Amino acid sequence: EPADISANNKTAVTLPPQSSFAVTPNPFKNSLLCRFNSTGDDPEALIAVYDAMGKMVLKSQHNITEGRNEFSLDGSLLPVGLYHLVFTTNTGSTYSQKILKQ
């Protein structure tokens, strides 16, 4: 929850630290490593991969701890092509990235 800070009769809102999300390598051949830095507000996350037609082709549920989290995804059975990876926490934070399977 953001905290209000008053100074000189002006109010500033301090936002919580942002969580970050990264997927490597991209393009990938067999597996992906998803890294997520959590502020501790999101105990669970869903990683879903969609093909070019919008069909979910891979799904993975993960528990999240405060700080750095890493999840490995096995994409070895996916055909070569462009995909859309969506990472969603149970509090509604969503990160998305296009990924390329070689």
C-alpha cells in the first residue's frame, strides 16, 4: 500500500518498489528461464504460453517468495515459431513478452 508523505503542505505518494520480470534466452531452443523479483505481495503466479492463434500451449503454476525467484520452463516439445508468454500473479500483476522458439 502506498504511503502518503507530507512536506511543506504538499503531499507526495511513495509507490512500492516495482517487481521485475525477465525471460532468457530469447530466442530459445529447449528451455526458458523466467526471473521475477517480488516485493512479497504475490504468493503465487501462473506462466502461460500462447501460440500465434491464441491457444494456450504451455502452463506452469509457481509459488513466489519475496526477493528473487527463478522458474525453468520446458519448451522442447513446442514447434519452432513465435509465442506470447504471459506471467500473472494472483494479485493481478501481469507481464508479457513475445518469445521465439528456434
